[in-house]
Amino acid sequence: MAKVSVVSPPATSSLEVLVEDYLASCRARGLALSTINQAYRYSLIDVFLPWCVRANVTTTAQLDQRALDRFTGDLLTSLASTVSRCRASPSTTTSLGPAVPGLVPA
């Protein structure tokens, strides 16, 4: 018989909490669930947060314009073929603006 044990959930980073707060804010503002799920949730959870892990960006303090430029550059090069639904554009960083206090997109 297989041994059953309790597994602790992975630690939630401050960026993950911030993304979830932003998505909750979108719901509270009355945005369509299809917009939230297909645009914001996909872009932030399936694209942006995994990039943050790979780039070792773990806090909002590390999320400056230089980091966002690296993110956009990575989307345009190595991720372009696998992330065809997410186009790197000024709207990419603009949509992150409300989620990152003090971030003012250029």
C-alpha cells in the first residue's frame, strides 16, 4: 500500500500575490471574465510570472524599466514562437503599471 503524506503548497511570491490582487481588482471593476482570463490572466500567470522565475525577479523592487525591457526583449526573441498569443508592445508594460506601485511606463 502506498504511503500517504501531506505536501505543503509551494511558497507564494510577492509578485504572485500582486498579480492575484490585480486580477481581483479587474473583477471588482467589472471587466468581462473572458477579458480577465484570456488576456490578463494568461499574460500575467502563464507568461510573465514564469519569466520572473527564470530571470530571478522575485520582488517588485527588482521590477524596474530595465527588467521590463528584458522581458519584452525575451518575448520578441526566444519566446516569440511559443507565446504567439502575447505580443510585446507598449500595452504589455502599461497593463502592468497598475499592478506595480510606482511604475510609470515610458
